Amino acid sequence: DVVMTQSPLSLPVTLGQPASISCRSSQSLLYSDGITYLNWFQQRPGQSPRRLIYQVSNRDPGVPDRFSGSGAGTDFRLEISRVEAEDVAIYYCMQGIQGYTFGQGTKLEI
Amino acid sequence: QVRLVQSGAEVKKPGASVRVSCKTSGYTFANYYVHWVRQGPDQGLVWMGWVNPDSGDTNYPQKFQGRVTMTRDTSINTVYMELTRLTSDDSAVYFCAARLTYWGQGTLVTVSS
């Protein structure tokens, strides 16, 4: 099984400041088709998850451009350029190369 | 717009089965795989599998194989997830998600004697 490890698990931030979450996979997420199957999800309190980023760095429609994804192979990062109050949520990375596995989640707190 | 509407909360006894439905609208049903994801109390997200609404093919992780069955009814654009031999560890909110992009509102399943 592909294990996804996020850090930190809790991230206190200041409004207007940047934030960064790391995600590491136990094996490369680069598939033979040349695509890296790494997604990022946001789950606000009391809500269903929402996909923010797919294939490492592609934002889903409607996702603010302050969210960006980067990385390759086994090391990935989600960055928020300037945190807003509505960004308070738990963020999950998820691999899709061998079934699907989520990371433990990172709780972003103001 | 795309909508996924799930069935209501369920309370089941240990050893019983539960079936959760997910009615889709706003897109061509056959086009998007529908995934099921669950979330235990104050826990993270766990992927339970997907169903291809076009062919009916399914894919389940080993953790749930033998206990989960995902089906679809193309006449009413609805997907179902059935989980058998329930234990208290199965108490969770169950989500359906088309293409992992469009999510249902979640269904709370409580397993208690």
C-alpha cells in the first residue's frame, strides 16, 4: 500500500501570511503515462471535502489562485500565499497511483 | 449544476448491513466514476472504492473486499454502497464523490447495540 505522510499535522497561521503543507508518499506517484497522481483536498468544518488541486499543480475550477501545488516523485507541497479566514480547514493530500490513499490531514488554524 | 444527494442517516446493530444511495444529476451519469469515502468520528478520510456507472465495474481496496458492494441503477442515475457485517468501527460519515470532484453531503451511519 502507498502510505501518505503529511506535516505538520497542525498549522497555526496568521491572516495574510503564507502557509505551507508537506506531503510525502512511500513510493513515486509518477505513473507510466507521465502523469503524477497527487491531489489536494480541503475540508472545512462540517462540510464535505472539496478537491483543490489535481495532478500536483492543477487548480480545480473556482479555487482561488492563492492556492498552489508543487512537487514531484514522492515529495509534494501545498502552499497558500496569503491565508484568509475562509481557509480554516483540514487539508488532505491523496495519491491515485495504486488505489487511493489519503494523508492524515493537516489542520490549519488561525 | 452537478448535484449528488445521499440518503439519510442510518442506525444499525452490529452484524447488520447498510445500504447508502447517492442520486446524481446535472451531468452525464456514465461519464464519471463514483467513489465512496468514509470518515470516522474526528478521523481522516478513507477511500472505500469506486464504481464505473457505465460498465458497472468496481474497484475496492483490500481493507473492504468481501464486505462492500457498489452498484448503480442507470435508469435513475443513482449509485449505491452496501457494507455488510457492521461493527462499531464502521460508525462514520459516508460520502459519495463523482470524479472526486463533486461530493455528496454525507450520510451518518451509526452502529450500536
